[in-house]
Amino acid sequence: MNPWIDISQPLDNRIVVWPGDTPFSYKVTWSKEESGSVNVGQITMSTHTGTHIDAPFHFDNDGKRVIELDVNLYIGRARVIHLPKPSSIGIKELSGVELEGVTRLLIRTDAWTDRSVFPAAIPEIEPELAYYLGNKGIQLLGLDLPSVDPIDSKELSAHHELTRHGIHILEGLVLDHIDSGDYELAALPLSLVEADGSPVRAVLRRV
Ligand SMILES: Nc1ccccc1C(=O)C[C@H](N)C(=O)O
Ligand SMILES: [Zn+2]
Ligand SMILES: [Zn+2]
């Protein structure tokens, strides 16, 4: 059996977050010396930190919360494709890609080269792609980018269009070391009842 490969960003106090969003922090709030038995920590973070999923409530007040999302979306067969540094990702870029039978698609763009700084600009997902991918049966789209829309977008057209076509969003993957091909994916969100997003531990194993 092939080993599982980690494709998640490490969560430490240096991780970069969306400009203006809550910085990540982990600290021991009750040390072994104080408690007499254990170290107990506390995490403060935005739900959109590092490798994470978006729930529709993130961009739609009436949209689903994390706990309402089907866990089956986030575990199972996935295809990884490599589209090196595209200026945008649309139907044209995916026209040569075989998607027969694929429900989870991960796109490696290599466009966020230095993860120690938040990118000023990223390739955008053209909203028309949502119809195309939805039609092919894609239910989960993952990217090695912090968003599926341009950083300065207020409309979040790709987020809305993907959701409208039944495609769920996985952002902030680390795919630098992953070849194109077919894998098993596990990237489960936490069972957050009210949340608009959730960090995930994303892993792949070659099939
Ligand atoms: N954290 C934020 C704070 C302010 C404005 C946007 C964001 C986002 O996270 C948007 C991004 N498209 C996302 O879904 O992860
Ligand atoms: Zn997000
Ligand atoms: Zn997003």
C-alpha cells in the first residue's frame, strides 16, 4: 500500500493569513508546571487559515454551515492535474484534461511560490468553469492557492458559481511535491456546527 503524503500547510505562529484577518496563534495556557499534570493549549485562528474548506455560509448568509457538508465529499478518489502558473483557469486550460469519472479535482498551479508571504495576485478561476466542471460531475475542487477568486474580489463570482453547480471548495493545498495522477484524498473538516469554513489536514495516497 502506498504511503499517505501530507499536502497541508503547517499551522504555526508564522503562517500567513488573509490581509487583515485574525493571525494564527497557539500557546500553552496551562503548563505542566502550573497544572501539575499536563500542558493544555489554546488555538486562535481564522477559519480560512492555511489548508481549509469553505462552507457556502462564507459567502452566502443562507448557505450551508460546515457541519451540513457531506463528509463523503472530502474522502475518496481524486485526480491531480498540473497547470503551471496560468494567468487564469478556464475551460480553455482544462480542455485537454480527461475528467471522465472524476469527482474530486485538485489543481497544482505553483503560482503561490513563497508561502511565507500572502500573494499579491493569484490566477483566478473563470466563473464559466463552474458550469463545465459541474457538468463533468466534479463535486470538489482543490487548489494550491488561498482563494478561487482574485484577492481583491468582492463579488466572489467563482465561489458563488462553483457552489451553484454543486462544487465544493478546498483552498491552500501544498502540491509542490505532487505529480499529476490519481490518488485517494482525505481532507475532512472539523464538525464545526456554525462555521463558515474549517481547517483540514489534507493527505493523498497514490492509487
Ligand atoms: N479570510 C478572509 C477575510 C476577509 C475577506 C476574505 C477572506 C477570505 O478568506 C476569502 C477567501 N476567498 C477564502 O475563502 O478563503
Ligand atoms: Zn476560504
Ligand atoms: Zn474561498
